Amino acid sequence: MAAVFLVTLYEYSPLFYIAVVFTCFIVTTGLVLGWFGWDVPVILRNSEETQFNTRVFKKHMRQVKNPFGLEITSPSSASLATGITLTTDCLENSLLTCYWGCSVQKLYEALQKHVYCFRLSTPQALEDALYSEYLYQEQYFIKKDNKEEIYCQLPSDTKIEDFGTVPRSRYPLVALLTLSDEEDREIYDIISMVSVIHIPDKTYTLSCRILYQYLLLAQGQFHDLKQLFMSANNNSTPTGNSSPEEQNMDRSLLAKAGLSESEVEPSEGTSKDCVVCQNGSVNWALLPCRHACLCDGCVRYFRQCPMCRQFVQESFALCGQKEQDKDKP
């Protein structure tokens, strides 16, 4: 119908036909380029418009100091039979309390009690919340600013060789770090740290690792400590000496436990350059994928993570502008 109208219009007056077509072209161009201020959906957008239309919420972060540090020394040699060596690094005098065979259900009930009932700021508070649902307990005093290696082992007289098949009702080891001096608990926002550690046994041979770490705040909240993933350095080389068969077995065991390999075995070699421009330093972490891969200049152009292509829901800066200026020579 429109074609018949145009043909009739052209036969009536060619000049009037050209004027109508030109006017339609100008109006369409104005709508596409946004001359009239109307938000018209179009397919083609330039990079500057994408910057303003991208709505990625930026989290306002609050920096807190964590007085606790805990890692596993030689995880490949740790087992239920031979024990485990933990390395602590605390800013204040602290207490390390280890609970062997801690009940999974009672542990998470205790974390909820920290929110709604009473604060788990001491080993006795956690013990009361657990209702003694563990097999064995041992405690060590940790000096401030002193990296100490603590050897922990389940006594042989308990005659425990494994904790059953997956899913388990007990964690092999739960390590609690608390401040020993009551005055220090008034200084720090973080008053204790709970680490859930897997130790291989005869039934479940997945290599030793920290499964979860929870930071407990004095205000009654607790947060799951997660590691950020940065782009792997091109010059990095694998540090593990395990065979492909062992790696495949670990992957299958991780899948049964509901964990992903990327969460528990992050790459050691990292690059601090933006993965997009390769010029600016990485300063933005993307959520929920936790990839830290973009600089201040590139973060505003992306709605999807350039590493995994997952949609970005939130993002936060690793350091403020003042801290970046201090790092510059």
C-alpha cells in the first residue's frame, strides 16, 4: 500500500516526492542519533553511548583490618593418620582452637547464633554453641607478629580412620582463631575467624585444603572469605607435581563435595595489567564471578566479564584514588 502511494506521489510531482523522502530520512536519522531526546531502542550504538547506558552497580566498600592469618603448611603431606601443620600469622596475641570431627549442622547453627543470640568471641562461646558436638579439641597460644607452625593430630586412641562417605555429617577439622586479650576485641571489627579444613582419609582422598573461612564481626555479622581471581601471568608455570590421574580424581571428588576447582586452587602467577588495554593497572573486581581484571578506564564499558563472559551485577574498586596516587613514584 505504501509502495502504491509513493509511485502515485512520484507521478504527481517528482520534486514533492523527493522532499517527502528526504524529510523521512532526516527524521529517522534524528531518532537514531537521539537528536530529539527520545530513548529509541536501536541496534547500533557507539562506545560513548554504551558507557552511559550500562548500569552496573558499584558497591561502596569499607576497609577493615583482619588480625588473623591461617594457612596449611605442606598440604600434600597432611592426612588424618599423620596430622596437619598449620601456620598462623596474627597481629595480636591469639588463641588457636582446633575441633576434630566437628558436626556440620551444629557449626552452622553456631554461626547463626553469632548473629541472633551471642557473639562467638571466645573458644568457650563456640563450644557452648556447638553443644560439644565434636570428637576432640586442642588449643594453642599464638604470639603476635610471629609466624608459628602448629602441628595438630587426632589422637590414635580415638581409633578414627575416616569420617564416612560424602555427604558427611562432620568436618574433619574446624580451626577457630580468637583474640586472647579482651582489650583487643574492642579495637578490631573482626573478633574471630572460623576455618573449615578438609583432611584426606581412607574414604575421601581429596588433597588437604581450606574449604571455607568465615570472618565474625563484633556487630553480629559473619562473612564468607572469598579469593579474587586475577588473570594468569603468561610466564607462570604449573607448580603442582601431581599426575594427571590424581588431578582428575581431585576434580571428581570436588564435584561430589559441591565445590569447583577454581575456588580452591587459584593460580599462583598473576598479572597486574588490565586484560583489555594492557596498559592500566587492575583496580576493579567484578561480581559475582570475582574476576579482578579491569582498570579504571575500561570498567565502565563492560556489562559482561571479559574473562568468563558472565553478566556483571556489581563491581568494587580494590583501592581508592588516594591510594593509587601514593603508589605512583
